[in-house]
Amino acid sequence: MKNICAALLLAFINSALCGVSLVYNLRISETTRRQLLTQKPEHPSIASAVLVDQFYERKDSIRQFDTGLMAVYVYLLKSAYIKLQAAVGHVEQDISLVRLKLTRNQTDDVLLMAGYGFAPTKKTHVTISSVLGIPTHADTGFEGVEFGTGHVGVGFQADSAWFYTDSSSLMAAFRYVYFVPRHVNIPAVPGNFTFCLGNLVDLMFSHLTNIGRHKIEFGYNPTFDIHAKLVPPIASLNVPNGFMRSSFYANYIFMFKAREHISALGLGFSYGFDHRPKIVGYKNIFTVWGVWGLNF
């Protein structure tokens, strides 16, 4: 019984560490801005709706499913932009060890970004952005499932694109987010705990090709969470201090006119896995998303 409780607690801690968030998913959120690098918008506003379905399988056989809807709004200035992202979702976790199923409907964090773009040469484009994540609820990851992080996030992002032909480009992105530590309650464990979610570091390398109204993108997105910790630590329990994840993705976008406005439909897929933690990390992560966007 003691071993089962420890395993269950470790599962909850890992859920808090690797919780589901759509607004912080760089592969998905960046697809709403790709058209800005290759086609000049006719109007200053871009709105997108993104439907996402994900399946996670952990190395300890715990399975998790989530479905979410994310809304994105981008306002364009001459050389700058402002971006707002928000999402709501349903999370379900199946812990076969104790025959326990946990579900939750919850809002994601609200993510605000503001950036400035410039072109060092005729074939390159660079954007520097600030990032602010605002939690919409407490950190509930220690209760088993969570949508969003539950922590304030502050950071920056740098994007670059090199157009080596008129229709193709190589792109790269770097993002760093620091999450502010927060008090958490751990069920059945007495004491006052502070959870440090750590520092999120994302890299993304991709290739984008334009064929008329069609856009095809594929890439690689390594993600790191470092310096995560629980204070004070729980004796005899080896809490993971972060994760390292690899994700590979492909994305297709079709551009068309909708009542004289540029619009887009997109479909994306990614597969990922955790290099660490070794025992409770994810061995399979499948994600499918569909996007509809409108420039107005």
C-alpha cells in the first residue's frame, strides 16, 4: 500500500511538472504566424481558432488524453505585433495501477506576446518578442490532472527566417520562459509546499514551402524544463527536476479568399517523446490539430 501511494504521488508530481498547455505549445502557436513571413496581410487583425487532440503514454503505463480549443488574436503594426492566446480543454488520465480515472475541464493560461520585426537583408527576417503568461487557476497538477500551468510565466522569444528561394524558407526560433514559484497543496501530505515549475526552453527548426495557395511546413522542436523542484522536498521520493522532450511535426495550410478577406485552413500532426525523466516521462505523445484563420 505504501509503495502504491508513493507511485501515485509521483504520478501526480509528474503531472504538475508536465501539465497540458496549448498556449505554450510552440509548434501549434507558431503556425498562426507563419503566413506573416511569406504573405503581406491586407488588414491589421488576424484571428484563428485551433482545435487540438492529444494522446500521452507515460513510461509507467499511465495514459492521458486531452482535447482543447484555442483562440488566437494578432494585431499587426508597421514593424511590430501584439498577440493574445487563450484556451479551454478537457483532460483525462487513466492510472491503471490503482484503476483510477481522473478528468477535469479547465482553462489554460492566457498568453500575451508583443514583438518587433526587422529584415537585416532582403532574404532574412528576424522578430524579437516578449512573453507574459497569466494563470487562470491555481496549480492543480498535484491533484492528478491539469490544463494550463497555474504559474505566472515571463520570458522572451526570438524568431528568424531565411528565404533561400522565392517560395521556400528555413526558420528557427528560441524561447525562454521563467515560471514564478507558487504555493501548492498536496492531497494526503501535510505541510506547506512551494512548487517551482522551473524554466521552459524551446528551440524550433523548420522548413516552409509555398506552392501557390498551399503551404507545407515540417520541423523539429526540442523542449527543456530545467530547475523544477518542490520545496521542501518529500523524503524518500525522487521528484523529477525537469524534462527533456523531442517533437517532430508537419503542418499544411491552404490559403483562400473569404468575402475578399484572406483566410486559411490548416492541419497539423506531431509526434514526441521524453528523453528524461527516465521512469515517469512520456514515451509517446501524439498531437493532431486543425486551424482556421481570417485576416480582417
